[in-house]
Amino acid sequence: MPAKPPEDANPGKAKQVTKSCPICGTPATEASKPFCSERCRDVDLNRWLSDSYRIPAKQDDDDTD
Ligand SMILES: [Zn+2]
């Protein structure tokens, strides 16, 4: 008897572990995982870029009056 992975022991889940799209929560597709579509992938990319821009570069913090 072959050893089964722990995921297989879960009766409520399918064999293949489908991740949910981090953007809208829809199960991701093979083509665009971990997103459900290229659209969500683009949304995530834009968010990521926005976040990068938002990071404050506190290097020169001189308080001039
Ligand atoms: Zn999505």
C-alpha cells in the first residue's frame, strides 16, 4: 500500500490543491496562478509597484527650520 500524502486524507478537499487568487479570492488557474487571471495578476503587479513607491526613504531626515 503506497503512502498517501496528508492532503489526500482531507475528504473535503480535492486532490489538486487550488490556491485562491490573492486579489479576488477566485480559485487560481494553471495559466495564471497564483492568480485567477492575467487581469488579477496585473492588479497585483500594480499594487506591488504602488507599494514600492510608497516606501518612505528616510535617509536624509534633517529637520531644517
Ligand atoms: Zn482574481
